[in-house]
Amino acid sequence: EKMDTDDPTHIQWLYDVALKRAMEFNITGVTYSLTQGVVKNIIPAIASTNAIISVCGNQSAFLEVDKDITVEDFIEFLKEKPN
């Protein structure tokens, strides 16, 4: 039977096999979530990507308001802005 990455029973089987092998070789950190992420090529960088897109959008809006501002000025503004 072919591996179906959308079938939880297939992922569970793969996780069980991976966990058994990890224990055999003293490898830590094997989780169901990690197994699923590897199998489905899930990249955990979505939050970072969203943050970058947000900054770019804010920068564009800021530059539209004041056309005389440079990117360097904007970066300085961000550094000075309190969190």
C-alpha cells in the first residue's frame, strides 16, 4: 500500500517506526508533529514570513505618506520606536 500523507493512520504508523528506530539509536526529539511535518514538507517559518510581509507592507505605507523619507531613515525610525 502506498503511503498517504493525508491519512492519520499512515502517519501514525510512520511515527511509530521512526520512534522505535530513534529509541534504538538514542535519538531524541521525534514527535508525531515532527514526523508529520517532515512527511508533508511543512515549513515552520510561516510566522517569520508573515512578519516580513507585514514589515514590507508597513514600509510601503510609510513611504507613501512621506515621499522624501529614505529607507535608511525608515530603518532608523524602526530602531528608535519602542516595542
